[in-house]
Amino acid sequence: MFETEVEMFVQEQRRSAKGQRLEQLNRDLIAERKMLGTILRPVFGSFDGMIMEYELVSMSGVRIYIDVFYQPLSLGFESEGFVVHAENITRDRFNFEKMRQRTLALYDCKYVPFSWDELDKKPELCRRAVYELLGRYGAAAGSTSEPLPVYERELLRYALRLNRPFKFGDVSMCLQAGERVSRRVLRSLLEKDMIRPNGTSIQRHHSYILTDKARHFYMDTNSHSHGGTPKERR
């Protein structure tokens, strides 16, 4: 769905890179592209704040690279193939991976790995995990959003779970409310810049998408709802 945007982002990253980082970016990046288009772009809504092949230097001076680093929350996303990372791993490679993980911890980078099979067969589960991370750590971005009425909050959560543009029928279904109430909630969220029409028509809005402001609001409120203590959800 986002192949064109992913390719544009990859090319932009290559243009701004040099040295060993550029060599990393000139690989085929098949797994990285899949993670960007299947998981990160749908969840974040854009590639703002992301850097591919982000470079860190270990205590021994070895340079390591993170597939995709999200700067605002120091999240290091990686796509790992089984053969490369597990099936044929050598002792040296195993030791390097441990050093690499320690280096990420020293830089306070939260390591978020996905396997190829997860990206390919369980993308919704992967997206859900990223939403949970944003809920836990999103308050660190410094959101100052005002509280929203319950109907508006519920619609935002519902739209995030849908992971696609939503229509008026989706609003009524989510809120279990009539046309008048549903239109009022939509109008209020439009005025608050939490949603925007999907498309360019100015006469009639057939569907809507969330804005970055809505996503930041969700991250902030969801983080506070956890009370600072991670709990397992069922």
C-alpha cells in the first residue's frame, strides 16, 4: 500500500548519507522496506523523525547500525531474518550481537526487533505492539493535549484499530449513536484538527483519516492510563 512512499523515503535517506552508512543503505533492504511499509508507516502516519541505518559507536569503537531509528522516542526498529540471525550464526556473530544490544542500552535506545515471518504473516500483531510502545513512551514527546469528550476519545481509538480511512458508517457503529450525534462528533474532531478528510474533495467528505495531532494525543493519554507501570493485557 505504501510502496511509493517507502521508496521515496529510502532514496531521501541515501541522498543524505555517506561513508559506511551509505554502504548500508545501498543494500537491497528488502526486510527494512517491508517493515517500513507494513508496520511503521501505517502506525506513525509518516516517516517524520525516522532515520534508516542510524549509526552508533560502541565502547570499543565499533560502528553499529539500526535499521530504523525513531528519534523522538529513541526506538530502534529492526527486521531480522531467521537464517542471518539464528540458523547459521557463528560464535563471533553471537558475541557481536550481545555487544550490539549492550551498546543500544548504553545509548538508552529501546530495541524493537521483528522477524521476517512476523512481518509477513502477523503484521497486525506487529502494529499492535508498536501502538503499545507508543502508549508507554509517548508522554516523553511532551504532548500538551486537552482532554476530549468520551465519544471523541472512543472514535480516535477505534480509528487507530481500523488502520484505514474510516467512513460515517464506521463512526455510527463505533459510537452506537444516531446520525445527529455521529455528525457532531465528526465536526468537533475536524475543528480540533484531530481528523481530516481523506482526499481533495471540498464538497463532500466520504472518508476521514487521523492527523498527527490525534496520534500524539493517543500516545499521551494511553501512557497516562498505564499509570507508569506496564501491565499485561489479555
